[in-house]
Amino acid sequence: MMKKIVLFWVTLLFTGYLFAQTPNNEEKKAFIDDLLSKMTIKEKVGQLRLVSVGGNLTLDKVLDQIEAGEIGGIFNTVVEPDLTYMQDRALKAPNKIPLFLGFDIIHGHRTVFPINLGIAATWDRDAIAKAAEVSADEATSDGLNITWAPMVDITRDPRWGRVSEGFGEDPYLTSEAGRIFVERMQKQVLSDKKSLVTTVKHFALYGAVEAGREYNTTDMSERKMFQEYLVPYKKAIDAGSRAVMVSLVSINGIPATGNHWLLTEVLRNQWHFDGVVISDHGAIRELINHGVASDAKDAVKVAIKAGIDISMNDEYFLKFLPELVNEGVLTEDQINDACRHVLELKYDMGLFNDPHRNLDPKLDIETMFADNRLHREEARDVARRSIVLLKNKDHLLPLAKNKKIAVIGPLADSKRDILGSWSGAGRANLAVTPLEGIKKAVKNPNLVSYAFGANLSDDPQLFKFLNLYEITTKYDERPADKMIAEAVKVAKKSDVVVAFIGEAEGMAHESSSRTDLSLQASQKRLIKALKATGKPLVLALMNGRPLTLPEEYQQADAMLETWFLGTEGGNAIADVLFGDYNPSGKLPMSFPMNVGQIPVYYSYLNTGRPHGTENMGKYTTSYFDSPNEPLFPFGFGLSYTDFTIDFSLSSNEMTPDGQIVVTANVENTGDKAGTETVQLYLQDVTASVSRPVKELVGFENINLKPHEKGEVKFVIKPEMLKFWNDKMQYVSEPGKFNVYVGSDSTTKDKQTFTLLDK
Ligand code: NOJ
């Protein structure tokens, strides 16, 4: 009873607090109406321009344009004094409208967390929340007030380099991660000093580009869009994200940036989104290349009419929007609408009251990048939860701390790579490499020896590509066989070999699609030579996407997926290698056996001729030269202990407004404490449209001591049974449902219930 009373008062007080913080709508409207009435068309257009310093646009030019009221937001500056001067100049403009100060805060800010695919691999809502919260804390401490995250594009094609920035192949897992990012970064109250406005991106379907080729076309049925790919954007918007970034690709023939159906009919009219819609970098101009605009002026018209508010890296809005209004091609009301979205957001952020929020003009660069501003403990904890144990023959891992260890490979001591892509405000010199982490963790660092072993690749073209703008990837000029010989020598003197292989961070980034997902020949040769020494071989993968590794899986005695783990990566890897942390990560994306299987994902539709082994699989949906199954399935990840899971349903029938409780009994049958992620999948067996063989609808973590038993409960609610039916209505249909509970998506442990008509 007491508890209930306390809860009542806490809820009441919190609601009261929120109410007090929520700007009064009438006041807001009056303020903005008044402001709009004073603004010239040029100033209104200025609010629709996001600009960054660079190229011809020098800092001085940007400052002048800001003072003229011609810029609404700037991005890519993370130096506080510069940001302060920019905001100062905005307050000298005729209507003194403060700027958005934006930056890509994708997986950390000063402290770099694992890449988002790694964050998703934690399958741990608290860990995801920690990464998002710390990122927003650090970014707002730097005076930033808006970011271009989270990216919630569903990704099922690892040839696309940007899979590293998302949360994987599954709508539910991605939606959960996206929701948590929005809640923890943006917060409930935008005028909170720690609130960083989120921009969910890339709306929409960027991750489904044909052949995984960057910026390519997407073509998809509306059912698949609404059922799967659009879900995470919608969830992020429902969680309150006040900005949306539009994807660079065309969707069913119409570029997203000029797509009225997507940006207005779906986003504004169906989803009631009332925030700002931002184009991606240079996307307005690209409408000409897409072939839907004849020239730059036409492109501006197409974008505004479709529903774009803000032009990122704007080149043409200022030049053409006033002209288009003068000529009567666009109405001033159309500009007012877009400008109102911007001003409303700035008002809700409290920028008009406190434009210099968190800015300190005296902060010098050294202090800004100082180690003591980092959140190392949080980063290490999330990083070790991201690591996925893929193989552990004869319990090779964890290693004893008194063994002689050979640490080998082109990625073993690379400070830049471990940060991963999109880590612009991070500093490589502050990162801990695997070699450093391992040396710190062992009893005697002299027992750890190191060899580079091989260049990341033999291909000079790849190095040119990676080092185009700055030298990020080291090329060792020594002959390849000499480097291998050195590595073999080091391996032979040791008890165990830990090889760090995979990709350079620049290979898993924007504009880094691949057709071949195997390791580079140079690394394959190195592994072969290390294997030939007969020493136990641990392969630690560093990569930003699923790779095809059937051969390496055979060669390795143990295999760890470590992604790009960020600032504390090396320490996190050591925690797992030596068993100070028992690995608990699970794959957020299937790892194909070969490129020909792509797209390979767990939630496929059954066919009329399901895959089978009868008649050698002939006349069933199969390949004759490859299995259908991926090498590692979605949701997969081992532990240093073993778990068993069985489960029961509270009923085998459910009324349309009822619910079913799923109780999973989990037992740690091994000798080490560990964490298991219990996964709940559903299948609608018969419906008016074919439904996936399995869909993730829930997951929970449970920590168990050796031989301890525990329980996890899920509730199946009517909402979870809904789908887009044959008439494109979002409904559930009565009939049989299969429930699967297990430790990965291949679980066959099944129970059944019937959804009743009434
Ligand atoms: C282009 C990328 O597609 C987008 O994700 C990013 O936010 C912007 N550039 C700004 O850096």
C-alpha cells in the first residue's frame, strides 16, 4: 500500500514537473507568429539552411552569413569557442534567432563507444542507454544541441558499408535501440540542459539498396515497408524524435528527397510528425542526377513541395527559394510552414531563452580533448558486452593470465581502427589497442609478444582508397614473407596465439561497399601460417559488418567478434579474453556463408517448397552449391558457461483482448557465472498473407551464478500479433500461432496457441 502511495505522488510530481517544463502552446504560437511577421523571405529561408565551414565557405564567410540571418544551423564544428562566436553573431542578426549546433554523434562523442552494430550486439537495454546517455552528456557539454542520429535503417546486406552504423537486420531489435537512443539523448524536456535533439535517419530504406551498393536504388513492396523497414523510424518518432533526416536513395522510382508520398503523406499525414525534416548532405542537387529535376532551381522546388524543411550543406535554397516565391511557383506560406517547424523546435529547445546553453568561450582545445573528460568506465562496460563469442573449442578461452601470449595482426595495435567510422570528436591517441589492453591485464607484460604479421591487404588500390584524405591505414613496406616469418617466430615461442584480423575502419563506412566479404589474401596467408605452428589459435575479428569466414571458422580454436569497440576497446577485449567478463553478446545480423546467399536473414517467408534435405533438396528452395543457412545466425553468441532454457505458456488460447504469459526457465548448467539473453519469437502460421517463419518480439537478459536457475517472463499482447493483411489493414487474424523461446533465432523449441475470434 505504502509503495502505491509513494508511486502515486512521484507520478503526480513528475507529471507536474513535465507540465511546468512544457512550453505553453498558445504562448509559443503567438511568439512564432510575431517572429514570422517580422522576418523577410530571405531570413525565413535562412532558417532552412544548415551549413558547415569548409571549402569555399570559410569561417569568416559563415560568420557573415549568420549575422545576415541567412543560416539557421551549422554542423561539423566541435570547438566551443568557435561555436560561441557563431551563436554570438546569430544574436546580432536582425531577428536574433539562435542557431542549431549539430554534429554526427553516432556511437559516442569524445569517448567513443562500440560501433552501433556492436552496441546492438549487447542486446542489453541498459548498455544501449548508457552509450546514448553518455554521448549526449558529452555532446551537450561541448555546447552542441542537435545530432544526426540514431540511424535505424534495417540492414540485411553486409556488402553495404553502413551496416556498421545501424542496429542490424531486425525491426524489433533496431526499434528498441532507436527508441532508447531517442529517449536518452533527447530526453522528455527539450529545454533540459542535457537534451540533444535527435534526428532519426535515413528516412527511408537506405539500408535496402540494391546489391548493397552505396547510394543505389531501393525497390520494395509497401507491405514489406510498413511491416518491417519503416517500423524503426516510426518507433523513433513515437518516442519523440523531433528531427528526421531523409535518405539519399530513390524509393520505388522516386528519390526520397523529392518523395511527397513518403515525406508528406506518410510522415506528416499518417504519422503526424511535427518536427523538422532535414535533407541529407547535398541531396537537393542530387535530384538532378536522379532525373527528377531539370536544374538546381527545379530541384529546390521539387524538394520543398515534397516536404523537405531544411537543406543540409545548402547550396541552393538561399539562391532560389526567394526567386521561386517571387515568381509564384511556390507560395510564401510553403516557406512559412517549413520555417515554423524550425522555429517551433528552437522554441521548445529553449534556445531563445538560453542560446549559449553549455557553451564556454574560454575552453581551450587541450582541456576539451582531455582524458579526464572521458567516460572510460562506461565505454569499457558497453564494449565488453558487445563482444560475441563465436567458437570456443575445448574451452580454450578464457586464457590464464600467466601464459605466454603472441598478439599478432595488422589490427592488434591500431589506435585509429578500434574507434571505427563516425568518431569525429574522438581521439585515436586516447584509445586503448588490444595489445595495450592485453599487456595491462596479464601478470607479467614481458610474457606478451607482438608481431604485425601482414598488411591488411596486398592491394595498393585499397590503401589509396582508405588513405585518400588522410593516412589512416598503415602500409608496412617489408616483404610479406618476412612479416609472416616474424609472426611465426613469435607464435612458436608462445603458448597461445591471438590474431587480430578483419577490416580497416574505413572499409565499413559511408561509401565503402564491397562485393567480396572474405578476408584479404594477405590476412588469409597469415592465419594459415599461424595455424601451421600448431599453437592454439584465437581469431579476434575487428570489422564493421558480417564477413564470410567459413575457412577461418574451421582454422580457429576460438573466435571472437569484437567489431570496432571504441576508446576502451583493448581493455574490453582483455576482460573477455581472460574471463574477467564472461561474454554475453549476440549477433544482430546473420553472418553469411558466402556472398551468393545475400540477403540472408532469419525472418524469411516460407515458400511453397520449403528448404529440405529430401531428394538432395531438389525442387525445394535451395542452392545446390551452398547451404541456405548462414554461417552464424541472428541472435547467436556463446558464453564461457552453458544455459538450458525451457518454457511454458499460461494458456493455449487467447481472446482478441487477452494476453498470454510466457515463462522461460533458465538454468546455468556450467561452472561460471554468466548472462543469457532469452529471445522470444512468434510465427503466425496461417494468415491472409504469408508471414515470416519467425519474428523477434521480445528479449530479456538474465544473470545466473554457476548452477543457478532463474525465470524470465514475457507477455504476448494482441498488438504483437498484428500485421498488414491482404487489404493493407493493420490487424490480427484469428488462428494458430507458434511461440519459440531460445538463445538464438534457430531455436526449435516450440509451443502453440490459438487466437480466438472473440
Ligand atoms: C551524410 C550522411 O549520409 C549522413 O548520415 C550524415 O549525417 C551527414 N552526411 C552529415 O555528416
